[in-house]
Amino acid sequence: MKIVLTGIQGSGKSTQGNLLSKQLNLPYLSTGHIFRLLAKKKTKLGRYIKTVMNSGLLIPDDKTIKIVNDYLSRKEYDRGYILDGFPRTLKQDKKFRNNIDKFILLDIPDKEALWRISHRNDGERDDETVEAVRKRIEEFNHHTKPVIEHYEKLGKLVEVDGTQSINEVNEDILKGLGKQLIKNQVQAWSRKTKSIIAIVGLPGVGKTEAAEYFTKEEKLPVVSFGKIINDYVDEHKLEHTIETHEKLRVEFREKHGMEAMAYLSLDKIKNLLEKNMSIVIDGLYSWEEYKFLRKELPEVKIYLLALFADKKVRYERISNRKYRSGLFGEERDIHELETTNKGNPIAFADFLVKNNFSLQDFHDKLEDVYREIYYS
């Protein structure tokens, strides 16, 4: 496994690099350490590197690329490594001869980095003056953030909150690598508990979009409770109006109880859970449906994911739909909260995601939710 650790100075890269090296049995290579060793040598290259580092600037790409590639050509790095501080620029990445598996970002605020550096007081590093660190943070934001975005697009980025404790940061990194620490031994991550992500929320919050995200990006099968009524309306050539939908919900519940949609979908849910560790329910309606599923599936963990968007945003989304564009308004909202008893599962939700902004923002939040569920 080939891993890169990145983050601004003071983010904890060397601490985590040394820890991961022992856990994963991979050599740890810090480009900063290499440069500091070279800077101590009384050579032309050593004096040049010392001057550049003390000014807070980056070592030029051409020199950095050659040094790192030479180091990684050694036999000890054949089966993988943990690389700290490289590649820092898109040019370095382009000329890097290795295929990186995971690019780990230890994310901390600039002020936190400055505070950490100022409290080291080890007297060993001339490049850790406040001014030098500030300059290095500026260089990181300018040059390295595009590299981070590049690996995010490749699906190789693991972003970790570096302000946590050392153990918490380490645990999050291992999770991002698909591993876990059991009795001080690192093992491949294996999920033991099956789960259901039940999406709840008022019309227009993005339930269908969330379900599509989980299907496309996380490869999870989806059971749509709302599809039961929609299919019935289409099959019987009825008109999609608020009155028609409310009438059908009442009829279904008079026949099967308030848990009607869960009851009618139970066999499909069970069949999907036999083949999958997690599934998604698009549009759980009532509190009774939630309780029914907990009773029928006691070994399955059910997570309620509530979506929220402002009324104006929701109504505008629905009005722009090509299908069922007239099904919105305060009357429908009140009906869903009171008659279908949707308020309780929203209030009792395990996760609340606000969907007022861009699609990318929404997807990022959903990814965070899924990662938490996956590793819980």
C-alpha cells in the first residue's frame, strides 16, 4: 500500500506517519526530514536547501522530484510506504513515478498549527519561526490544495480532523484505509451489523436525490415507500393530486394500519438484506413504520436520516418537477406531519442534513453520514 500524508506544518503528519509505520509494517519516509538532513550538510545543495527552508518557501519541484524518486527506488520501498509531505504541487504529482493508493489530509485550522508550533520549543528546527510557518501555510494553500482536489476527484482522498487526539486521528485514518485496530493488531475492516438508512423529510427536501446518491455512489439498493402510491396512481390511470395521494394513504392504512408502507415492503426489504449489509428506504412516512421495522427486524440497525430545506426552496423544487409538480404547499406539509405521523421520525432522527445549497454540498454531507454508519 502506498500512502501519502499531507497537511500544513504542525498538523501531526510525523506523529501519525511513525504510528502507521508500526501498525501497517510499512516504511515511513518524511520529505521534510530528508531535506533537514541535507540542510545540515556543508555542501552547496545543503546550504541552498537550508536557506530556502528557513525562508518558509518550498524546495523547487525539479530538485524535490529527483530526491524523492531516488529514495523510493530503493528496495525497502518496493512493497509500499508512508510518504509525508510529497507531492506538494501538481507538477510534482505529474512527474511522480508511483501510483498512490490513498492520499490522507490531516486538516487543522491555521491558528491551531501556529499554536502547536509555538509550544514545541524543542530548539531543533530553524524553519519553525512564526513567520516561516505562516509563509509555509500560504504556500500550502496556494500549491497543495489543488493536489488535494485532484486526489479527491480520483476517489483516493481521506480527510481527517487533525484537531482530535492522536488516537482518534489514528483511528479515523485506519477507517479511511478500510482497516481497524483490534487488540493492537490492524485488520481489514469487516462489518458485522446489517443496517437500514431510512430517509425522512417533508416534500421537496431531496429524498429521491439522496436515494439516488446512495445507489450510484455507495452502491446501496433502495426501497421506495412513496413508489407504492405512485405506481398505484399510474396503474389505475388516476391523476397525481394532493387529494388522490391523501385518499390512497388513508385507504392503505385503514387496511394495513399506520405501518402500511413498511408492511407492504417487508418481503422486499428482507430479501435485499440477505444479499446486502446496508439498504436505503426512500421516504419512510410514519412513526409506526419505524416501530414496525424495529420489531420485525430486531437484528438490523435502523438509522433515521432526516433531510431539511427551507419552505421556499422545497416548493420551488417541486414546482419545477416534470412529474407530480403540483404536489406541494403548506396544506400537504401539515397533512404529512399530522395525518401520516411523519413528524416523530423526523424529530427522532439520528442524522439531520440541511439541503439548501449546492448538489455537491448535499452529496458531501450524505457521504459523511454513510461513512459514520459504515464504521459504527
